[in-house]
Amino acid sequence: MIAGGGVCQDHAQIFVSAARVAGIPARYISGYLMMNDRVDQDASHAWAEAHIDGLGWVGFDVSNGYSPDERYVCIATGLDSRDASPISGVRMGSANESMIVSLQIQQ
């Protein structure tokens, strides 16, 4: 990865890994972030949470430099990005597949 590169999923995974190396319980969150400039959301989002003594689970959106608030919609929580995948499954055979997702977040 190029310094300063990567996407939110990479940043969340690195945060979770670093926190665990430091002995801090951490988990990966996948979901969506309401963008202020649009209703139709273009992509999913990811962030991390660390368990801080006396506070509980605290969210960290490393990509945007925020602590997640009411604009964040959690879809799945897990130990890592694979564990918190919003969809998963097994396909057998040679058939093609596709998925279309449409999401609107508004207040």
C-alpha cells in the first residue's frame, strides 16, 4: 500500500490489528455513512471500535478522522473484514452472478 493510500476497509482493518497488538480489544464494523451532500449513497463504509476501560466500545473512523455518530449505519460487526461481511455464501457451478444495491440515507 502506498503511504496515505488505501480505502476505509483497509484503514479499519489496520486499526483493529494495531489495537489488538497493543492489547486493546477491537472489532471491525461494516455499514454506511450518510454523506451530507447526497441522499443516494455510492458505496459501503467501514470503521473500527475499540473497547476502552471505563467507556466501553468507542468508534474510530480513521479514514475521515471522526468518531462515528448518528450518520453511521452499522450493518455487520466482526473480528475482521471477512467476519463482518454484510453478505456471504457459497456458489456451486459455472453460472454468473450479479448484485444490485440501492441505498438512501436521509434525516
